Amino acid sequence: MVGKKMQNERGMSTIEVITIVVISGILFATAVSRLKEDPARVQQRNAARVALRDFRYAQEMAITHGKAVRIEIQLDQNRYLVKWAKSGQFLKNPGGNGDFIRQFGKDAFLHVTLTGTDLETGNIVFGTSGKPFVGGQELQTAKTVLSLNSIHHLVVLPYTGRVKLLSNEITE
């Protein structure tokens, strides 16, 4: 019985070893290429994700507090402001450090530029139910509320106010 068991046990074949080495090499090459990624692209992608969270946060605050929230997009100053719609007072930054002003073009977002919006007034308001309003009217069609480096686009859907991130970034 012991002799039979020993006959069935074998080491790895050459093909199995080569397969493992090839797969490991592919994984290693992928990891190294990610580490060497262009810092500007990384900043732009991160900024788009932060903006998405900020817009969703503004909507959540409107619903939670029962007070409309306005986001003022200032393309010429490369920033947006988040305020209570009625009083005009700033919401507190989610990090808890001052007024909610998201500035691009410096520090962690050095290579990020706000490049456009489909909002005629540059403002969007989330009502107490989370619905989006532009110019005092409920949003009727999907709008690109913010474009970053003409690559990443925040889109707000009508009625629900769902905020989505679309990207036309080319992956290499």
C-alpha cells in the first residue's frame, strides 16, 4: 500500500514550472508598469473620483438636513464651492478643516484643470429630496456638470440626481 502511494506522488513537470514562471512574470510586469504610470494621469483620475464623491456628498447633505445645497463651479478660478442654497453659507469640508472649497491646479491636484460644464449658470442645486435643479428648474436631461482635463466628466441624471463619472481616458 505504501509503495503504491509513493508511485502516484511526483514533482512538478517542466511545463508546470514554465507556466508558473510566465504567469509570475506577467503579474510582475503589470505591477511595475502601474508604478511607473504618469503622475499627471494619476492626479487627474484621483481628482475625478474626489469630485464624484463631493457631488454625491452635497446631494446626501441636502437630503439628510432637509436643506438645498448649491455647488458653484468657477472654471476661471479652477475650483468649485459647496454652499447651503438658501443662506449661501459654506458647508464644512468633509475633512472637517474649514469651508468646502475644492481647488485644483495645485498640491495634490497640480495637473488638474476644470475644463468645462454644460450648466449655463455654472451652478447646480440639489433639493431636499436630492433632485437636481439648474436655474431654478428641475433638471430635465442629463448634463455634464463638470469636466476635468477634458478627459473625465461628471454627469448628473435628471429626476434622481444620480451623479456618474464618465471617462474617455485612453488606456495603454
